[in-house]
Amino acid sequence: MNATEIPDKDLPLREDIRLLGRILGDTVREQEGEAVFELVERVRQTSIRFHRDGDEAARRELEATLDGMPREHARSVIRAFSYFSHLANIAEDQHHIRRTRAHALAASAPREGSLAHALARAREAGLSRNQLRDFFAGAQVTPVLTAHPTEVRRKSTIDREMEVAGLLAERDRTALTPEERAASDEALRRAVLTLWQTSIIRRARLKVIDEVANGLSYYDYTFLRELPRLYAGLEDQLATLDGGFQAVELPAFLRLGSWIGGDRDGNPFVTADSLRQALRLQSRRALGFLLEELHELGGELSLDGQLVNVSEPLAALAERSPDRSPRRADEPYRRAIAGAYARLAATARALDDLEALRHAVGEAPPYATPAELAADLDVIDASLTANRAMTLARGRLRGLRRAVDVFGFHLAGIDLRQNSDVHERTVAELLETAAPGTDYLARDEAGRIALLTAELGSARPLASDFVAYSDTTTAELAIVREAAEAHRRYGKDAVPNYVISKAAGASDVLEVALLLKEGGLLRPRENALDVNIAPLFETIDDLRNCAGVMEALLSLPVYDRLLDSRGRLQEVMLGYSDSNKDGGFLTSGWELYKAELALIEVARRHRVRLRLFHGRGGSIGRGGGPSYQAILAQPAGAVQGALRVTEQGEVIAAKYSNPELGRRNLEILAAATLEATLLPAEQDAPRAEWLAALETLSARAYRAYRGLVYETDGFERYFWESTVIAEIANLNLGSRPASRTKSTRIEDLRAIPWVFGWSQCRLMLPGWYGFGSAVTAFLAERPDDGMALLQTMYREWPFFESLLSNMDMVLAKSDIGIASRYADLVADKALRQAIFRRLSAEWRASIDALLAIMDQRVLLQRNPLLARSIRNRFPYLDPLNHVQVELLKRHRAGETDARTTAAIHLTINGIAAGLRNSG
């Protein structure tokens, strides 16, 4: 841990943590009694001693305390530490906002990662306003929300925590009188008490539609208002970039995407019906927001036609309005807005059976497209601007116009995703039914491609209404037909992409193209394709072969013609999670980097615009880490103004629950995309010696990782017994099953529970294992210059620096002492000792190698913010691990009653929330 003293600027954070801790302590004492409160304090203090010193006396005292803990007290103790951790997180987030605002007020230079910083760098590089406008005109930046099951908190809990955060923010920004401060204290106590009396865990597994509703809440928290504000701030900065003022209106380059309701890979509960429901719920949220903003705008623009001039188009718009009230006869803007409201209300009724909260003043035809609404708002804007009321145009109207542009009537594009195995079986059945004897599954890759390209050149459908297909084929046909219906109802942006999991050949893409043809989304006679088809390469072998697959695909004339209809854009998705589970952290990162380089070259040869879609999880073991550094560390040419990245599980709440933090995180994505595209000069091409060194390190790390995980007898048993993986499967995290099959093989386990299990026991194995062995072997081969070379690579190669910085973070969150207590759960003593000895040695070797290369004395020496966060949170988090171990002992010894099981689930919930990026 970083032993540096906390600077004075962190005093407000310490005060907030103490305040919230005191209120929670009072709540525990009041609600649960003095005995529980004293037990919580005793466990906390002993845990801190064990964490700090690791001495056996503290370990024995902790075990004795927990072993003797009355069963009726376990639940209260777990909840106390869970909420201590939650409240410390809230204080951390509020302090981050506090420091960001202080920097903005005091600093002479803009903050790194902000759009202001990116624009300042662009100006230093000699880029003009027009060049930057051209960049944004072609840019595409899309964070994609997924329902991957790593968010353990209920929405009710998140709402209460946001209430606490809001009260802290109010105290921070307002000079309170003694009376107001007392009222604020009382409000905090009410919020914490409500939190205490609210269930942390879900009583039932989420359904797909629940996940959709949870995802939509972040639009209310952040996206609907903060995205328009981000655009407005960026446009204002561009307007004054070259001196003077020149108004700028940018196209919508930053939009939201979603997998929730469209991701069928491994989730049998996502169907055509759930897609339809998701699309409708999204549209209702967008239309409801636009209707409310139009109503508010009408209340604000009370301009009198006798006092102001209006444009002819505005007068005509007012004249067409169904508002005939004599009280508004001289209020042309209100009449025009009332007409727009009436049309939008009719649109909501026609599209989604949604009745506007406030009835329209009269009947009006619905808008056919969002562009029609945008045109009416443009008329209002132009009239205000032309008649010396630009200040009014730059208020609510500006935000509303941007919201229409970004969200339309569909809110966000929903991607479809399915596994290539399912497509293969579906296409085989369709072909065999249409032409018996085709025997598609028996054909090699070349034979499949020949058959598929022939079918794609024909306009005849394969599916027949008179054939009873299997459930799988029926479901796959239904989903593409539902997507086609969504295009007709909401526009093509409603379902813009189709992602293919486990893509391994060009035929995997052509199979999806054939299914899209069956749904009417691919029309051979027009060479028209209405959605992007994105292969997802996930395993180490997939990453190594992806360039060859794309070369074969892009060389096919039938596919090349379809790309013309997509503006020569080809998206490729790269999987961080499964590649890490397959080959370990270092090899996964390196193979992803090499894959990007190879894909860039293939795209260049075929005159294709490449857009990479990064399937990153929250944890380091699933590709997580700081977004800004990760984007800038991409190889030159990998970004090209286009970026899509998944936002998963608990990371969504951490980034987007708070509107200020949410806007900041959206800004980081836009700023990093700009810098990586237009300002690549600082990233010199990595030297050949660096590439060779990392290739060697990767090979060594790969052997060490595979040797442990897939080639060590008994490791599978060790994993299942030393982690809570079996218990995780029964926790109501999400709608998708935790495993692909009923097997316990690690190969069949999904990446999410794999990483989640190692995070819970605080070993974090997927984020570092193999690195220590690799560096040790490398230095043995190059004793004279090996360390100097690795240190140079860290200082001068952003990609290597990002890899090591992420490893620094994950190792700082690990705790070998706590992990040793989980190892004791393994029944076979010889197996336990043999494997934990290897784990412990590799953990120590990885830390030593990392510190030497980064030239640090302690972990996180260069990341004081995270060091502070760990210092503040882990005294409340560590006890949950100790309690969890004791409960697992009882449970596995036969104490399987509902109370013990529920207590284990509570610890899983609390640890995951405390770690913040556990999956």
C-alpha cells in the first residue's frame, strides 16, 4: 500500500466518511442493539490489524470471534460492513466531483481527459476549427450498455445511495446555516435508515424486461440531460477556438447503444418478444422526455407577437397549430410549440400506445420521423436567432434539439447478438428443408462459402410458412423479422448492428447475412444491407486468426458489394473476457494488440473503414481499467474516429449514476477518440526490440497460466472449493445463466463468473497470473540489459505502460492473506498446499517484477487517488471476506438452511459492491 500521508485537500473526504460512518454506526446501534454494534467494531479493528500486519495472532482472534458469532447476528454484521463500504464509495465519488470542480476553478490548464484538454492539444498541433469540425462530422463514439450480470445491487439500493450522494453534494456547495445543517443531518439519517431497512439482495432472478428497465434508469440519471450539455459545451469551445466567435453545430457523433433485450448469446430468455418490449420501453422513455421538454419550452417562450418579430416559417408553423385559444393569439412561439406537442403526442400514441401526461390542445397528424420534429424546432431556433433572441435559442430549445438528434424516437440502438453455433444449425436446417441433401454441416469452409454466396445472390427466400421448423430456427427467424419491423416503426438506427459470438470463419458472417435476407434486412437485387454485421473474436486462437478470416470475407465480391451499402464500414468486435480466461492477462492484451494491427492492414488493403468494438468488462481480468489511457494506448490507426465499447454491470452504475460523473465519463470517451485519431504523433511506432520482448514475455506467461489453469491436476477442484463460484450461480444477478452447460469444467464456465469468483476471494488471479514467471525467465535470459529494456518499454510505449498500470491496480486490490483463508476451504490438504504455494509464489514474483519495471517502492505509488480509495474502503470490505469464509465453512459442513445461504449471498453482494469492478 502507498504509505504517503493524505494531503490536506482530502480533509473533506475524511470528514464525509467519518460523518456517514457515525450515522451508520448510530443506526446499527439503534436498530440492532449494543451487542451487535460492539461485535461490528471488534471485527473491524481485528481485520484492520490482520490487513496491516498479517500476524497470526490477529488471524486467530478473527477466526475465534467469527466462529463464535451468534447466527442471529451474522446478517446484521454483514449488512453493517456492506453499507460501510457503500457509504465510503459515495464519499469517494463526491470527493472526486469536488476535486474536479476545484481544478476547473483554479487550474490554468484544462484537465487531462477533458474535451477542453483535447481541443487545446489540437490547437497546439495546428489544427483549425474546420479540421476539427470535419473530424466530428465523421466520428462515431458509442458506449454500449450491457446486462452482463455483475451489478449486484438492486435499483432500490442505488436510488437510496444517490439520495445520500445528493445530500452530500448539497452540503458541499451551499453555505448552510446551523438550522439548515441540522436539517441536512436529519435528512442524511433518514436516508441511511431507509437504506438499512431496504433489502440489499434481490428476492427473485431478474427477467430480461427488468434488466431493460434498470438500464433505462441511467437515461433519467444522466444521459437524457447530460449528453445535450456535453454537445453544447463542446460547440461553445469550438466556436471560440480560433479567436472571435463562430457558431458551430456538430452532428451527433456520440450516441448510446445497448445489448439489453437483444443479446441472445447464452440467454434463452431473450426472444423476439423481449426485443419488441425493449424497443417499446426505450421509445416510450425518449418520447416521454421530449414531450416534457416541449411542454416546459412552451411555458418559457411567452414572447408577444406585438413586441417581437417572427420569421415567416415560424408564423406559418403557428398558423398550422391546433391551438386556437384567443389568450395565445399573440403568442406565436407558444402556438407553434403547442402544434409540435400535439403532433408528438399523436406520434407517441401511434408508435407505443403512450398517452402524453398532458393532453394536447387539439388533434394533429403524427410525425413520420424524428427529422420532421427536428425541422419544426429548427424553425423556432432560426426565428429566435434572426430576431435578436439567440440567448433564448441557446437555452432549453438547444438541449431539446440535440436530444431529438441524439435519441430520436428510439432512444438507443439495440444490437442483436447470437453465437455462431446457433446460426450454423439454423442455416443448415433452412437449406436442408429447401433442398434436401444439401448437408451443409458436412461441408468444409470453402464449400459453405460457395453455397452461402450463391444463396445471397438470389432473392428467393428459404423459409416457408408451410414448414414446421425447430424451436431454434423459429426463434432465430422471429428475431430478424422483429428487427425488420423495428426498422419500419422506429427507423434503421433502432437495430443497427448484429454481433456474432465465437466467429471463426467467413461463413459465420455469411450465415448471418443469409438470416438477415430472410427477414428483409438484406436485399440482393439492391445489394443493400440494413445492419452492420460484426464478427466477435474471443479466444486466443480466434485473435490470432481474425485477420485471415477478415481477409477471406472482404475478398468475396458478394460481401464487398454489400459493404458499399454500408459506406464501406466494417465493424469487428474484440473479446477481452474470454481471451483472458483462455490465455491469461498478459497474452490476452498482447494478442488483442497484434490483432488490431493485423486488422488495420487488412482494412487498408480492401479500402474499408474499420470500426473496432471493444468488449471490455469492469474488472482488469475482463479488459477493464481507465478508458482514457486504454484508448490512447491503442496502436496507431486503430481508432480512426470510430469507437464502440461495452459498459457492463456495476461499471454502469459507477460511471453513470451521478450526472456530473456521467458527463465526465462520456467526455473522456470523446476526448480520447479525438486525441487518438488526430494527435498520434506522440506515439512513435514501437521498436522491433520491444515487440520481440513482449512476444517472449507473452509466450512465457501463456505457458505459466495454461500450465496452472488447464494442465494442473486438481486445479478445477481447487477453484470450485476455494471460491464462491457454486454460490454465485444461485445469486439473482441477471437473467442469463452463469454457465454454458451443467459441466464444472473451466472451459465451459463463462468469463464473468470465472473473474467474479477470483475477485470474491481477493486473489484476482485473471489480472496478473503468469507475469512474474514471464519476467523472471526473461531476465534470466537477458541478465545484463533485460530490466533496463523493460523499464524503457514502460516509460516510452503507452500500450505496455497501460498494461502494467492496470496490473498495478488489480494487485493492489488483491490480498494474499485473505486468499489464504479461502484456500483453507479446500478439503484435500496436499492439493491445497501445492496449488496455493504456486499461487503465492507467483503473486509475490509478479509484484516484485512490476515494482522493479515501474520503478516503484509500493503498489499504486503513481496512482494516489486509487491508493486513497483502497485505504478508505478496505477496512470495511475485508471483514466481509472473513465472515464469508466462516459462513462457507458452516454451509459446506451441512448448515444449509435458508438463513445461512442468504447470509452468504449478502457477503457476495457486499464484497462485489465494495470492489466496484469485480466482474
